[in-house]
Amino acid sequence: MTTVSSTGPAGHSTAGRDVDPVTFEVIRHRLLAITDEQGAVLSAISGSPHVTEASDYNVGLYLPDGSVAAMGRTILLHSASMAAITRHVIADCGDDPGIAAGDMFIVNDPWKGAVHAPDLGIVAPIFYEGELLAWSGAMCHMVDVGAMQPGGFCSAATESFQEGLQLPPTKLIDGGRTRTDVWNIVLAHTRMASTANLDLRGLVAANHTAVRAMTELADRYGAATVRKVMSGLIELSETRLRNRLRELPDATVRSRAYLDNDGGLAASEVDAVYDVDLVLTKQGDQLHFDYSGSSPQATGYINCTRSGLMAGVAAALLPTLAFDSPWNEGLFHPVEVHAPEGLIINARRPAPVSGGVLEAAWLVEMTAVECLSRLAACSDDLIGEAQAAPAGGPDQFVLTGTNSHGEHFTHVILDCLATGGGAYAHRDGVWTQGQHNIERQRIANAETVELDMPLLYLWRGLVTDSGGAGRHRGGQSIGAHYAVHGSDDVSAVCSGHGWLAPNSTGLFGGYPSGPNGRRLVRDSDLPERLAGGEIPDPETLTGDRPPMRGRAGKFRLGAASTLSYTHQAGGGWGDPLERPIEALRVDLRQRAVSPEAAVRLYGAVLDADGELDAAATADHRSRLRAERRAWPAAEALPAQPAADGRRRLGPIGDRLERIEVDGARYVACHCGTVLAPLGQSWRRRAACLVSTDVHQFSPATRLAEELEIRQYACPGCGLLHATDVSRRDADLATDMTFADRAPASAVVR
């Protein structure tokens, strides 16, 4: 029989060696089709806008020990979470009450696998001829699970007991019979029982779909063959990732993100800034993620548990380095994650964690994306997969109250998910790409929201200047202007970071994106102006404009209230002064970049008619580069080795290189200036400018007092190589250091 070879052209692993390649591929694609069927069933039954409009759910198939064999391609944050839930069910329920055919177990405890309480999962064992063949799982974000605030994002919580129902592994279906008592407990702990009831039915149906389909698969090919293929897929993915890692240089990569505001204590006047700190070490075919430098857990709800930590790592790793591999447990075998309990990214019970998936866990993903992208950018083959930070965190908007029919409602407005993507070395970021961790992103039509909610859209569209500036620009995010319509009993729950700290940072000199922003107008003249046939610009409305904070908590909206939103977008890539003139002309024509930002951020010169003057712009940019060369440096440049005999070892992005001269290795600018020995920080020798005026880098006008922006340029040519957000008292940043050895030889994939 033909075997699956680890060195064959398709890159298969040796697992499943007793399965011929055709059968292997047929079963592999059938497993993926089963997860698609699970998702389709869940979406068809669920009434939650998170499922039907935003694809905020995931499904999967797991080995008997809980290892991921195949997963859905919706929200990646749940990929590691569902596996953890399954393992906790095995550990907690194996002996009592037992695990048998026809059972299903429900979990939403953040310390038992869920990312936060609104993410509720149901898993089911799949038995075949009396033996456990696999597990099926389905999870979705439920619109409400009780708690002190509608929607389950409890910005005023100080402990997890205030954050609603949190079920440890609990048997929901017993031998095919629904436990009505457990079902009723769930429905009794939500403000939206009718929607939650459909969610539960959709999750159960998704698992029934998988049980039926997996049984049919085993009937056709035999349980032993199905097991071999699932195990083979895991080994295949592990082999591919390890081979890819061996192609990359051994290095230590660092990233630090800042979580602004006071942890959700709405009454607090303190706007503390918390650190999410990653030191990523790549050695051989291993990745070690060290988050131990992150801040201690906070008083407020911005923490995440280890489930959120692992979810953030998975959401960064899979698309960046495993884009062409089956997504399963094998991709986590080369990965170690270190984070002591008690930190903001691995909080100890009973810390509040309901917002963690959008807060600490989100910045875990952002730091992991940055480090993995920097690592990928050290390969000529993989640099195209490296990406500046996508949207660094959503500003949540939960609407609650009484609708125009007199019914109570709670609804999450999901426009915050239509954000711009980070820029690449070869192209701009995609506008409204959607969140990096949601593979199949959708948002609701404006008409759908207006049909369900006492809300009227006055405007929704792309936000000018939202994408981070760079040689390649970050993608634009969507913004919206809402008005209360048809009810005088409406409240909003709003909370998010990215107000005082830029989170969508750029790469290799690129600037951060615009910040999250929110404007409230109460008792406005909107009703009169609408009656006159006018849809007004929000800036022209009269009325009370109370100051907004990132952690606004819950506040009432009157019948004449309007609320405007803008969202973080994608970071830029490369020096903005290198953006081609023609690309900038298109930006201005399409209103992606405003004339003011073109001048301020891109060094443009406009004539009297507002048109871009190419010659004057080139001259002005040359003067700006000359000014950069005069910036001070912490240390002098090393003695410059002779140009003759330089050997290129590989890239660091697309404007820095690793070179070797007479056995010594260096970091050099593409202009030829040698900046530092390879094992040392090139930033110490670079020309550096420190600023606290964040408006010089984005549309932002607010920056936390603890933070500053540091720019690093080549002293030889003035090219900008880094734009860092840093604490004022922090040591000079070092983003990458390399092992002092030759690159590993290529490995056949």
C-alpha cells in the first residue's frame, strides 16, 4: 500500500502511513466539511447577532484526549478555548457523573476553558461501537448571561462573582435526554432568554450534526482509519511548522503593548496604564512565548485567564506562520507559553475577566502578531506574511432598554469589528478587513440593526486618516453616527482601550493608526433638523456634549441623543516619507488621507489648488531626512567595515539587513550604513527623536502621561526604521536580537 511520506512533494507527515494518500485527503476534507456543517447548523438556528451577523462562534472535532483535530474557520480565539473546555470536561466529569454515548456537557467558566462567561461552549463525546472515537464541540458568544451589566461586559466589576453565570463542566444532555433543570438554570440567568434558548439549541444541534457525520465516516472507512487520519493531520501540521521555524534565524523578539484606563472602575479618576509584555524566543524548531513581564492583574474587568492568553497566542500564530497548514493541535506542539498566575494576562480567581477577551487577551494577540511578523520578516520567503498590527482593540457598544414595541432588549452593535488591516511589506492594509482573529468576518446591515433596535443610522462609512501612515498605509476602519429612534428608554454600555495608548502600531518605521473615539450629544436639535429634511453632520449639532472616557460604563441616551464612533485601524509599514507620490495622490482623491495629514504625516507639499506638487514634495522630504540625520544617538556608530566582501545573511524587514564581513555579523541599513553588531541593539546607534505629541503620528490628540513616541532613523540616509510607543522611564527598546551563528539551512517542506 502507498504510504504518506514526510519528505514527499505534498509535505505530508509520516503519521497515517497505513492510509493511502487519496483516502487521507478525502477524509481530511470531510473533517473540514463536517465543521462547516456544524457552523451552518448553529448559524441557522441561533438568534444571536454575534452568530448570525458577526460569526462570533467556532466549532471543532477533537481527539479522545481533547487535542484539536479539525476546527472551523470563524473566530480563532475559540480554537484553543474549545480544546481546553474538552480537557476540563474529561478531567472533571470522567468519574462522576461519567461520560457516555449521547451525553453533552456545557461550560462557560473562564477558569475551565471559556475566554469569558458570555462565550458558552457545549461538547459531546462521539462513541463508535462502544469506544470513544472523538469529541465534537461548538461555542458561541451569547448576548447576555446575567451579570451586573447587560451584555456581560461588566466594566464596574471588581470580582468575577459579579460577572454572571459561570458554569464549570456540567452535564446538559444525559444519554440523549436533555436535563431540563440545567437548561432552565442557563435561561434563568440571562436577560434575553428567548435568544439564549435558540443559542443552546443551535449548539446542541451542531454537535448532533458532528456525531452523525463522524459515525457515517467511520461506517464507510472504519474507525481505525479515521483515527489514523486525525492523528496524521496533527503530525503533518507539527512537521510543517517545525520545518518553517528551522528556516528562520534564531532570535529573541520583543513587543510591549499598553492597556490604558483604570480597568473599568467607572467611578475612578485614575487612568492607569498596564503592560502586556512579550519576549518571544525562537530557537531551532521551537517558539517560547514569555509574558512574565506583564503587569499584575488589575482591579477591574480588563484581565483575562489563561484561556484568553492561549486564545490570543493561537489567533496570532495560525494565520502568520501556519497559513498553509491544517489548523489543529500539531501547531501548538512546538510552542511553550510562560505566564505566572496573577498577571493581567493570566488572572487568578476571583479577578474580574468579563472584558478580558477585548482587553488583555486582545493585546496578547497584538504583541504576538508583532513578534511573529518581525520574525517572518527575517525571511525572504516569508516576509510577505508579516503584517503591522491590525486593529488594536474594539470599543464595545452594547445597547439596552425598551424597544419601540415595548419589549426589553439587549443588543451588541458590531460595527466595531469592521476595522482596517495592518500594512504589509508589499501592499497597503485592507480597508474594513475585519478583526485579525475572525476569519470569516461579517457585520450587520444598517437596515437589520434599525429593524431590531430603536436606533437610526445617520451615517456609516470609511473614516479618513484612520489607517496608520507608512510607505504602505494601514487599512481604513468604518465609523458610524447613530441616533436614538422610537424609544425614550435606551442606555448604552461603552468601554474600550486605545484612547490614550496607540495599540495599532506600525512596523519598520510605520506609524500607528488612529485611536478609538466616541462623541455623545444629548438634547440635540436632531429631531427638528430631520423633520426639515436634513441629515446633519454630527459636528454641527447643538446640544450638551459631555466628555467621554474610554471606560464610560453605562449611560442613558435620550430621545434626542446621538452617538458617533470611530475605531482603531491597521498600522502602517515603513517610512511614510517613502510613500510613492502617485499612491498619495490616490489617497487624497479617495479621501483615505486628508490634505492636512498628507502634509503632516507624509511630507507632502500641496499647491494653491490642493494638488500634490511632486517636485516640491521630493525636496521637502529630502530636508526632513536631513533633519533626522541630526537627531542624537545613544552611542556612536561602530567602525564601518569595508564595502568589499560583505555577505548578506538575510533581511530584517525590507530596509534592514543582516550581513557578514570577515566573520563578523552586523545589522545594516539598505543604504549600506552598518548600525550595530548583530547581537546588539541597533537602536542605540540610530538617530533618535522622542515626542509626546501623538498628533504628529496619527489623528490622535490624547496620549497617556506615562507614554511617549520614539523614532529611530538611519544616521547615514535619514530613513525611518522604527516608531515605538514606550513608557517614558523605559530603557531603550530592543525589538530583536539574533544568535551569533549562521542561518539554519533550508528544510524541504
